[in-house]
Amino acid sequence: MLIGASLAHLEFLAQLRAKPLTQARVTLVSSDARMLPDNRLADVLSGDTELAACHIGLQDLAQACGVNWERDKVARLDLPSQRITLAGGRTLRFDWLSLSPRCWDDRKPVDAQVTGALDHCLFTHPMEHFLALWPRVLDLNPRGNLRIAVLGGAEAGAEIAFAIKRRLPQASLTWVVGRVTPAEHAGQEGAVDAALEAALKALDITVLHDHAVAIDHGSVRLACGASLVCDVPVVADRLGPPQWLRDSGLLPARGAGEAAAEGVNPVDAWSRCSEHPQVFLAADTDNALGHNLVASVHGTALRAAATPHGNAWRGLFQGPGVLLQWEAAPLRSALQRWSKAAHDHKLMSRYHISRALPQATPDPVAEAADADDARQSHHTR
């Protein structure tokens, strides 16, 4: 059972397309019909790429890979019985469960930490919702003379600031470094690479080493006591775990925030939850997840999860590449954009299904599992 359409889950689907897993039925649960990779958000915001060119269609991909796609949200996770209940009422059983960071969508912890955030902020996550609202921001002032503040997000927040400035060069843009999630308020605002900060300032993007504590119409109040005049505050941090996940008992007692989002109970070297080894929590780009899910079914050796620096492209485009791609130097910036475009094209071609799909053949494993689910649902009723 795959919850959420992360790149790690899509890579697993692509592996299944090349080598089907006949001993198991795989189900992807996602309420979105399309998926936008994280590293394409800035491309869309900057105006360099159309949104339609970045989307990955989940229905066609799932069908081509022999995977069942449930377009719904999870309402309940029952670990003892190894079942999930969907918002639509269906109950599905799992032997192995993989939770994507993309199912973290609770904004309430942010609003509890930063007064007025829900009423006055745009949230970059979920990205599909954010991009649906973004055209309204562009329409607020046809001349682009807006005052925009990007709140938190670490290097992803800096990249969003770069992208918005490229799209709206006349806008007054500020990046407030401190995150708005509770974990960040424990004392540190997070270090910013000197070269990255210099590149931001070179493009007339103000960098404030502070964090927001309250947001009202037209202003952001900072922890230092100052107020930042702002037309559009944008929260770039990832959100908290959903209520169904907190209620499941999988999360540590201290609860929400980024620390919990990155580790639902301490995970082992293979991205499995220590107390629930049937549950995986892999990073969005963990390329070892597919191998480990197949190995779990077969009972073979697992592979250590990829570290954030283990993926060359991720390190290039989410670390120093954030600076290189957007820096003012025309030649290096152009070369970096060309390299990233080539990588993104290869990524899209791997997951994009454009041809007519063959009629699916009956799957005895899936039919047996469906019958079992139906009996269990009838029994619970």
C-alpha cells in the first residue's frame, strides 16, 4: 500500500512496469490525479515552464504498471489490524505500507505557532493547491509591484524566492529564514550559506534572519518585534502530519512539526519504522525504496536507504544548484538550466505514459485480495 505520490513511489511503479511483482498486489492511494515533482515548482513559478508540461498523470502510470489506483484520502490507519480506511468509507488491508512525505498536509500546527497564518498566507504545500491559487497573485497587480514574503522552507524557500523574483522582477521580495513549524522555534533559525545569501541579495531579495510570529492583513510580525509590510505571505515549509496519522499511534508523543515529518518513530537504515517494520517512511527521492518493498515481499536482503547526498541530482539542484541555477552570472546560470532541463526531460519521459494502454489481464492475486476486502468490509458493517 503506497500512500501519496512521491518520486520514490513513482520510481517503484516504473520498476514494476519493467519487472512486475506477481506475488503481490500494489495499491497507490492519492487524491490527486496528477503529480508535480518538487524540483519543478520553481520552474513553474518563474514562468520558465508551463504547469501542464511538468505534471505526471497517475491514472495512466498506475494502469501501465499494473497498480491499483485509489483516488481518495486516508481517514484512518489501524496498525494492529493492518488496515486503512479511506475518506469514501472503503477499508483496505495491507501487508506492507509506505507513507510518502506528500501526505503531510496539516496546517493547524503552523496556525497555532503563527497567529493568522491560515487566514492570510499561501502555503506551497500541497503544491497542486498552491499552483491553483498562484494565478490570482499574478492578477493582484498587473505591473508586478507586489510586496511578497517567503517564510521559511530552508533552501527550497530560497529557490521559491529566486523563482518569484524572476517572474516578478518589480516585486519587493523578502525571504524570512526562520521556519514557521514548531520545531524551528526551539532556538535556532537555521544557517544560510554565505554564497546563497549573497546571490539572493544580488538579485535584490532581502534576507531576514528571523521568524514570523503573527500575520495580519498587509503585514508580518517578526519575533524581534518588527513588522514587515507584505501583500502576499508565502509559507514554504512542509506541513504537519495529518490527524489520522497522529491518531494511529505511529508518531512519537511529542507530535507534529518537521522533526516528526522526517522520522515517524526513529526509522532504521532501510527507512522502516523501528516499532512497526511493516511501515516504510522513505524520503521523497529515496531510490532504495522500490528495492526494499520488493525484497520485503520476497524475504530477501534490504538495501540501505539513500542519504540526502546520495543522489547526485538532488544534491546538485536542491543544494548548491539552487545558487548556480539562479545566480546572476549569465553563462553559468544558462548551463545549469540546460543541465537541469535535460535531467527533468529524462525524468518526465520515465513516468509519462502517452501511448494507448493494453487491456489489463485478470490478476488472481488481486481478485483474491478484493474478495477478502469485501468480506472484511461486510463484517465490520
